[in-house]
Amino acid sequence: MAYVRRKARIAALQALFESDSSGHDPEISVSRLAEERALPEPALSYARELIRGVLENKGQIDSLIKAHAPNWPVEQLSAIDRNILRLAIFEILMENKVPLKAAINEAVELAKTFGSYKSSKFINGVLGAISQAQVDSR
């Protein structure tokens, strides 16, 4: 299952990045990516679920990023970092299907693979602050 979710996150991230950068429909992009990479149906299904969740909750997610990374305006973040954060925040706070540490670890791994050399530390810091705020509010 972890392998399927990892493949789904990568496809969702790439589709969201493409949408963010060029305005392409992420549903069409993920379908194309699934075909190009022979993505198994469970991974494609989860990627679509992630994309829909991020898009439906984007305003709330971006508000959380702004609150926990005030020195980094969301619109000025790199498109890859912004979308890694969006995916992880959706998984952590809205979907609740993945354990907190696993979601943060997956986001950090995406940042190491697709982001700049500073991305993984930035992603880890922002997600750590968000998750700590959630723990503190309970």
C-alpha cells in the first residue's frame, strides 16, 4: 500500500505542479501521467483523490501555510514547494488516512526528489509547525 500511495503522491504532485505552472487541468494531466508511467489503478484513484482534496481545500490550506511560514508568502514559494505543502497538509489535516509522521516523511522525500537543496528542511519545518499547532489546539 505504501508503494501505491507514494506513486499516487508523485503523480498528484506533478499534476498540481503542472496546473500551478501552466494552468492545465490537473485531472487531464494526471490521466496523461498515469498512461505514460503505467500507473496502477489504485494509485491513479488515490492521486485523483489527493488532487480533488487539495483543490477543494486550497484556500484553507494556503491560509495555514501563510500562518506557519509568515516570512514566505505562498505565491512566492516555488511551485514545487507550494504543492508539496498543499498535498501534505491535505493528507495530515483533512484526509486523516495517513499517520502524521508518515505524511511528513513522505513530503520531505518528495522535496528531496523534486525540490531544491533547501526544500526538504523548509517543508519539514512548516509541516512540523502546523502539526504542533494542531496538537496544541486539542
